[in-house]
Amino acid sequence: MSELKGWKEIPEGAVIEDAGNSQEYKTGTWRSFRPIWYEERCIQCYRCWTFCPDSSILIKDGKVAGINYDYCKGCGICAHECPKKANAIEMVPERT
Amino acid sequence: MQKFDAFTGNLAVATAMKQVNPDVCAAYPITPSTDIMMIFSDFVANGEVNTELVTVESEHSAMSACIGAALAGGRVMTATSSAGLAYMWELLGVASGLRCSMIMTCVNRALSAPLNIHCDHSDAMGARDTGWIQIFSENAQEAYDNIIQAVRITEHRDVRLPVMVCLDGFIISHSYEKMQYMEDKDVKDFIGEFKPYRSLLNVDKPETFGAMVLPNYYMEFKRQVREGMENARQVILEIGKEFGDKFGRYYSYFEEYMLEDAEVVFVVMSSAAGTVKHVVNNLRKRGVKAGVLKPRVFRPFPHVEASRVLRNAKFICVLDRAETFGGEGGPLYLEIKSALQTDKNNVPVVSRIFGLGQRDFLPIHVENLYEEIEAFFKTGKIKMFDYVNVRE
């Protein structure tokens, strides 16, 4: 994180002045389990993309292309929703 | 031009609100403040104000709606008492933490249990550390004048903290007295147009209000609230003087009644100050150098100024209409005692709790207190803490 500011430098009332700046806040560090996506098993059903509560499933050229670990909090919904026959996402303990 | 008429405290507040003509009022009326919103809703129904009156389902919702309206950039007012204020408690810190400008009248009433609808200061004292400016009124006139000044204080760029204007339940809220009031136009000129610093409704510059803050920033925002409160000290004085210059009634942090040469000083807020002043008049006739310090502003508390005016006192008796149950004395006593410390003043100071649940506080009780003090001067003995007019 960038240098912390003092109380005289920040907007009063904890107002966030810039729209959409949550992108700057990398929440991936909260993760205790990490989803691993296996491209060869993926059937491109988009269930993980549909259900991910943090828009952390990466799409490239119209196809699932991996996971954005900057924001993924490791909730495991993608692995849960991934069809059993594909089993393309596995959760593994996050190593610190 | 000002006129005289008979007003109850609640009518005085409702009249001030009519003249301020706020954008939004959200309220859930509760005794003894009920009258305020009852009278004000007449003004709304009759088209005498342009206010959006939001009839919510609880005080918690009333304060929530007020916060939303304030963040949207509206001039916002509400009123409550006792359990209503207690139920708002969670939101009081939200209002100050989000730097909302708003005015709430608190018609002081006891807290349960036992259930009691009558006057004491337990409700407001429960909110003393929530970041609200607190101004106490002795009578209907002061309540009216304080509401109008509160508009300027809460909206001041350097303050932007909510203001609670307090008056005593029933004793003031429901008693008629002679009061001087201004013309609508003069009030309008005094308060001016409200120019919100930010607005939720500003679609050209969308901003987020009420986001979570982690330990690495929370303290910085609380420090800002402290700064707003510190800034309020000067603003309250300036507006009190400007109000006096315009309307003839000057206001400061407190009223000093025969204080200059006073050796025995009673410190008391709100309506009971009238009773104590009456007794002080009689004591003066007997040659006793007695006086009264009546704090008007409880938050921010004027420690430095209070210690200065108490410099010549030989004995101080602080009267509280609220308990701290286990504290050294009442809430006002604690403030006065720490104020004296700033001046290294070791004058004897005692705490007396009176008038809980509107127990009578009569001249005889003040006279009895003076007799205790007179005995202290001879024997050096006195109770540091006691209740007034309570049965054993």
C-alpha cells in the first residue's frame, strides 16, 4: 500500500472522493485458500464467472483464462459451482 | 422588530423550526418532545414551510433518515427525548463521524427503569461523547435562540458537526412563559442559504459515503471530529456575539451570575439555574457572596474559560441532574473538577445530584445546601457527594 496519509490530508467524514477506486485496493491478501484453474479440464461453461462474487474470473477473447489473484478472496464458490464432470478448479491452502 | 408572546418551550422550538424552514424533518415523536413535531406537522400541513416531513417507524430510523438527508445536502432537523435518544445512540456517532450538519432538539427526560416521563439530563449525558455539540437552554427564550444559532454552528465549514439543543422536559417544554421572537425575514437573513460542502445527489461528482475504514485510518477520522469540536469553540462565541448584535440577546459558553466576587459558587445547567439564582439573590441580601455559573455549552466543554471564572471561588457546589453511578460525581461535576485542575486550583468542590425523574428542586433545597457549605467553613467537614431531596 502507498504511504499512509495524516488526518489533515484526508477528506472529512471518510468520504471516498473518487468513483470506482476500489480497484486500487487489492483484497487478494485476505485469502486462506487459493483456487487453481486447470485449462485442460475447463469446459468453458462460465459458471465460475457467473457466480464469482468479486469478478475475479479472468476472461480473454471470450474464454475463461484464469483467476485474478489481486482480488480473489478464496471463497471457493467457483470450485463448488464448477461441474463435477469437469472439476477444473481445485482449492488449495494458501501458503504465506 | 421583535414581538413578545406566550410560548411553551416546545412551541418556541417549533416556531424556530418554522422560521428556519428546514428541507427535511424525520421524527418519531416521544414525550415530552411530542409537541414539537405535532405543532410542526401543522406548519407542514398548512403550507407554512416547504419541509419534507418523514414519519418514520422509530427513532433509529428517524436519525437514519436525517443522516441520509443531511448527506444529500439538505438542512435537517429533528426532535426527541429519553428512550428515543437512547434508541438513536448508534446513529449519533454516524451523524458526527460522517460530518453531518443537522440540529436535534433534545427535550430532556429521565431514562428507564423505573419508567418515568419527567425531566432529567440522563438522556443527553448518555450522548455526551458521541461527537455532537450540546447546548443547554434555561428557558423557552434560550431554546428558541439556541436553535437559530445552532443552524449557523452546525453548517460552519470548520465545524460540520451535528448540534443537540437541550431544554428541560415539562418544566420548560410544557410551561408557558413570555418570550421575544424575531420576524421570519430576520431569521432567514441570519441563517442564510445553506451551501452543502458535499452532496450525495451530486451526479456530476459521485462520491462514496459511509465506507468501512480499517485500523490504519479509523483514528485519523476520529481526530478530525475532535478538530471540528475544537473549532466549534470559536464559532460558538462568534455566532453568539453576532446574534446579540442583531437581536440584543448575547450568548457565550455560560452565564455568569453574580460571579465576579462570588466566594460560594453553584454550578448548574438549564431550568434549575433559575431556582438557584433566586436563592443567590436572597443570600446576597444577607451579605453572602454567592454566585452561579450556568454552563450553556456542554460539548465542547469550555474548561479554560470555566477555570478562569472560578478563580476567586472559595467553595464550589456542582449540581447535576444526571448520575454517573460509580463515577466520582455527576457529569458536570467531572468537567468542572478537571477544569479546575487545568488551573491548579485546589478549591473544595462537591457534587450534588438533584431532580432525577423531575424530583422537586425548590429554593429550600438550595438554602439547605448553602447551610451545609456554611458549616463546612466552620468545621471543614462536608460530604463530597450526595443526593438532594431524597428519602432514606
